[in-house]
Amino acid sequence: MTPGDVPEGPLCVDTDAFSFMYLRKDPHRAFRELVDSHLLVVSFATVGELRAGAIRARWGEARRASLERVLRENYLVLTATDAVVESYAELQARFAGRLQGGGVNDMWTAACALAQPEPVPIVTNNLSDFQAIAEEFPLTLVHPDL
């Protein structure tokens, strides 16, 4: 996928894609090129995963504050509205036990994206889980190799 292939409008960045870009780990440049000039959103589940990762990694206050600042200044957080919960229920009913590690947070992220008036494409490196979901739901995926 090239930047010209990325649909217009907002993009939902999942935890692994966010982490690549935030930590500047490969393939961060390829992901950055795809999201450049887009409104970026994350699901509340992604925020929870990022905060938990920072706690597990024993980040200090300054590093955790930096993460919070990047989230606050560059991303809109999609919250758990009733429409999101309804989408999650449908995803959970179909995919429970079928996704890596249970896929709970991936389903919440997909639910946040799907519950918008126009489903928001998901920027991810986790193609296995999100491609499975996209086969059954109107979800567009953004990845350098697609």
C-alpha cells in the first residue's frame, strides 16, 4: 500500500502500529508515510494497552508523561459508546477464541472503528486478527504490505 492508496479521512491506529511510530521501531517510516496528513484516532483499548505496557516496562514519570502528551496532542480517543459496545458484542459472538491471545483489545479497536458513521480504516501490523474481522465486517486495513 502506498500513501495514495490510503482512504481519505481519519485513520484508527492500533497498538502495534502506534508503538512502531512512537518508539521509532522498524517499520515505523513505512507506517508514518501512510498516516501522514490524516486525522489519527486510537481506541480506548489501545490507550489502555499503551499505559499497561509503560507500567510493565517500568517507565519513569517523564517517559509516561511523554506518551500521554503524544496521545493528547496527536490522537483523538474513541470511547466506549453504546454503538461501540453493540459492535463489540457482535464481534465477540463471532470471534471469541478465534483470534491471537483472545483478541479482546483487537475486537474493541475494531468495534470503535466500525461504530463510526463511516467505518474508520485501521492502521495495523496485526494482519491476522484484523483480516479475519475484515472478511466478515466492512473494515478497511492500512498496512505497508497491502
